[in-house]
Amino acid sequence: MSRIFTASLARGDLSMVYQPIRSINAKVDDDVDYFEALLRVKEVSPITFLNQLTAADYFKLDLWVARQVTDRANHCYAINFSPYSFSNRELINLLLKSKHRLVLEIVEHYAFTLEQNVLLSEICDQFPVMLDDLGVAYSSLNRLCSFNFRGIKIDGSLVLQIEENHKARAIVASLMQMAQALDMTCVCECVETEAIWQLLRESHAAHAPRLDLYVQGWASGKPRLATSFE
């Protein structure tokens, strides 16, 4: 059994930062709508670290992240949630008791088991759940039909291309329209420049003006330590 998470935690390698998420028509100095809790790992990228984890590691990691968030000041937080933790009743109860408004993000490239699908349906009834990384890897459109997701996050690999690639602009605009038609919220990831943010504003106004749209990335705010906003 892998003990990568336990060993990394014991060495003090793990920490959390919080990235601002803002409304599409906000300014960078406006109040933050909510934050996404992001894992940081000493000397390696979070992706490299996560790719080494077993289901048992994820079970512990998700619970640890949730505890970091529930100890924070009174803000709204989005946290990533792996399918391995759907059955973790200790974690679910902790989140239900939280004084904070929470948004759970489920990455879309997992292929769920039947049991996980049943548990996900229950979780969607208890929390706002967003389908993360839409537009890459495992096709998830059927999941939008099957579960009561409150929103989608458009993958940053698409958003980063909209300045130069008309196909990427068209795909992002279509995903916005879909979210509006489904009465969901939408977050665009990797909004790293003001130029990208402005293109998203224009696309939002032209194609999905009723959509509750948010942006996340360095243009809207760098990840922060919790002490910077508590």
C-alpha cells in the first residue's frame, strides 16, 4: 500500500494556497466571489505528486484538504474531490458541518464505477458540484445529463488558445451557450492575461449573456496564502 501522502505530510511537504475566482465583469481589485483551494507540494508539481497516489492516499488527502478549508475564515471555497472519497462518510459529514459555503469540483476524466455513480448522485443533492476540466480527456457530456451538477469549468488548455485559435474560441463560446441552456454556472480556467479576459467578456455578451460566468487565473488573481485574506 502506498504511503506517499502520509510521508509527505510528515515531512511538511504539503501546503495550501487559495486562488481568487471572480465574475466575468468584475475588476481585479473588486471583492473575490470565492476561492479555489489548491495543493502545493515541495520540489515537485502537484500533478506529479497526485499521479503517484493510490486510492488510499486520495482518501486521506481529500480529508486533509477539507480540514484545511473548514479551518479557514468565512469565505466560499471550491475544493477538488476525487471519486475515491465519495464513500468517505467522515469527509462528507465534515463538509456538511462546515460553516462555509462549499463548492465541490469533480474532475471529468475519471471513469466511475456503478457504486461511485450512485454516491455522486447523492453528493450532488447535498452540495453544489461542478464538473471540472470540461473539454479534455474522458468524455463527460453524458454525465451532464445524468447528474445534478450546478456548473462546469472549461479546461484551461482551451481557454489559453482563444487569442490565436478561432476553433478554440468557437468551442469555448459553445460551452458557454450549453451551460446557459442547462441553467448552470461556468468558470473559465487559465485566464492568464487581460486580453483573454476581454475576449471572454465579449464572447459572454455575444453568445451567453444570461450565463453566470466566472474567471480564474493569474489575470484575476494569483494564488494566495490564507493569511493574506483572513
